[in-house]
Amino acid sequence: DLGDDRIWAAVPQAPAGYEFLAAGLDQVQVPTLIMVGDRDKTTPHSTQSVPIFEAMEGDHALMVIEGAGHFSFTDFCWALPADDGCGPSDLPLERVHELSNVAALAWIDVARGETRSADWLPLVADEVSWEAK
């Protein structure tokens, strides 16, 4: 048992490691919101986030932000290559952060029992697609 009672919700961004995690993903018991950019070249959502999401059971969601890359969730693109979320053709970082912050806070609030935050889920925006279990 690798459970930890201190963890009651999770919001991974651009996750990886499906190959290593696959055997235990169906045992994840906490509500998990996976966030990924559709342009992610480092951990492509088709081979990482989607299989992770599909292997999980229970209260989980997958949020894909169109125009975002792997590093779009960071605030230090100045130090990173421009070809994976930090380039001029990518969705502006401010918008990615706005979308991911609103969704993460609402997800965590709902996991804590704050029913009013459920009005924000699924996050509705032109740049977002949402799949939930």
C-alpha cells in the first residue's frame, strides 16, 4: 500500500511516466485533475496524460488546453526552449495560467467539500476541452 492519508486531491500538470505508473493507476483514490497542453512535445498527452487518465478509476478529470505546450504551465519560459509552450505561436502564458489556476482551485475546493466551486467545473473556455469520470 503506497497510500498517504495526507493527500486528498491531486492536480498534475503535463504528467509523464505512464509506463512506470500503469500498474497502480487504478488504485488512485483521490480526486485527480490532469492538466495538459495539446502541443506538449516533452510528455505528449496522447501517450502520457490520456493513458494515465484512462487507467484511473473514480473521480478524475482530464483538462486539455489548446495552444499550450509542456512548459506553458511554468513561469520561467525565459530559460527554456521556445518550441514546447514558450513560443510566440503558443497560447500566451498568462492565459494558460489563468485557466489552470481557476480549474485547480475549483477542483481542490470541491474535493474539500465546497459545493459553490462546483459551478466552475468543468471549466468552460474556448481553449479548453474537458473529460471527466
